[in-house]
Amino acid sequence: MVPIDVVKTRIQLDPSLKKLGMVGTGRHIIAEEGLRGLATGFGSTAVGYFLQGGAKFAGYEFFKKKLAESSGSYENAVKNRTAIYLGGAAIAEFFADILLTPAEAVRIRLVSDRTYATNMLTGFKRMAAEGGLQELYAGFVPILAKQIPYAVGQFLVNELAHEEVYKRMSPERKAQLTATEQSMITLGCGITAGFAAAILSQPADTLLSQINKGHGGKGSAAKKLIVLAKQAGPIGLFAGLGPRMGVPLNNDLLVRQIMTAGLVSSQFYLYGLIKNALGANAGVEIRKD
């Protein structure tokens, strides 16, 4: 997903690239920087989202279980399942973002300024030396504003989509589902969740790119968010949404791989495979039959 994310970030940061669309911006980057330009920030992305993804998925299962137990009974948990999904996702994402924020700050700086550093390690050292923790965590509030809606959309919609699918099956049919059929259900629900996550998190994603480039003036992160939101306006806040969802920009034909929907569905699919391979216990299920 890194090349698509590089293009998305460039579109968000450089108004002149918006008219080129997804494919045109990709060609522009290749012409200026070669194919390596599309891999900018790969190290930061790999490290940051490895830590964040592990903490998010494990944390969601953990907090979902604890919230379900605190409901007093299984029946109460089922009745309040939406609140449990929301709470579990939000709490897990908060702690996961503590791990993600420094790596994401370095990634965005590398993508926006190709002369800033040669790789993640040198970029991290420079940012830490010049600005310390304040610089590394300057985007923490925007990341929370982006990632918590993203996680909420991802997990809540995935849970509800599965619930709708299984409600239409008899117990006998569910018991007879093949591994291939279960995989198709997981992918389909994941794609649906991915679209929801992209829409909910896009405005904050745009603002995060701006803050990590040093825009927004001086003051707290909240103040910068307000300033940048006013400058961007409703339309500007959704710059880059097309590439994330696979929607054409300026009539360009985008690559068929849908960024966020493909990413989310792949995450759920791989997570299930890994759990099965390791013999992990099934998670707590509080779906309404």
C-alpha cells in the first residue's frame, strides 16, 4: 500500500498535484525521483504500523472481552454490543497510537521533503535532535482524530456486517460453511468496513499531513487543527479520499486495488489465518442471532 499512500500524501500536501489525479501524480513522482520515490517512507510505515496493528487488534480483543464481562451477563453484553464495539476499538486505538505517532511523523516528513533524511533511522534521529518528543508527538492529537474514527469504522462495521450475514443463515448452514466461504465472508465484510473507515478518518488524515509538514502556525495541536480546518474547508478536508477508496480523481483510471478497503479486508483475513495457525482461542462473540 506504500506507493498509493505516498501519492495520497503528496496530493494532500501539494495543491498543484490535485489536478493530476492519482495516476498523474504517480507518474510525476516517478519522473522526478524514479521508482524509489514511490517507496518513500517504507521503513517508517512498516515499523509504525507493525507496532500499531499488533496493539490495535490485540487490544480490541482484550477490551471487548473486558467490556463484555463488565456488562454483568451475556444477554446485557449482546444488548449493548454496539457500545462495546465502539469502546473496545477506541481504547485499543488510543494506546496503539502512542506507538504509531513517532513513526508516522517521520514518514510524512520523508514523503513531503525528500531532502530531509535518507531513511527512517536518520529521519528519526534528526527529528528527535531538533524537536525532541514535542516534535515526534506533534501529530498525536491529529492521529487520534484520524485513527480512532478509522478503528471504530473498521471494527464496528466489520462486526455488524458479519452479524447481518450470519443472521440470514440457519444454524445448520453456518455449521456447514467451508473455509473458502468463511474467507469470502471475511473479505466482503472487511471491504465494507474499509470504506467506512476511510470516510470517517479522511478529514483528520488530511490535517495530519499538514501538521507534520509544519503547517498550522504556532500553538497547541488543537489550535493548529482549527486553523488548518478553516483553511482547507469541507472540500479540502477530503483531499486524497479518492485514492484511499479507489474513486477516480479528475476522470483518471485508478489502479484496481482499493487502498483502505483492501488493506482492512486483508488485515482481518490474515489476522484470522494467523490466529488459526497458532491455535489461539476464538474471541468473545456477542453478535445478535
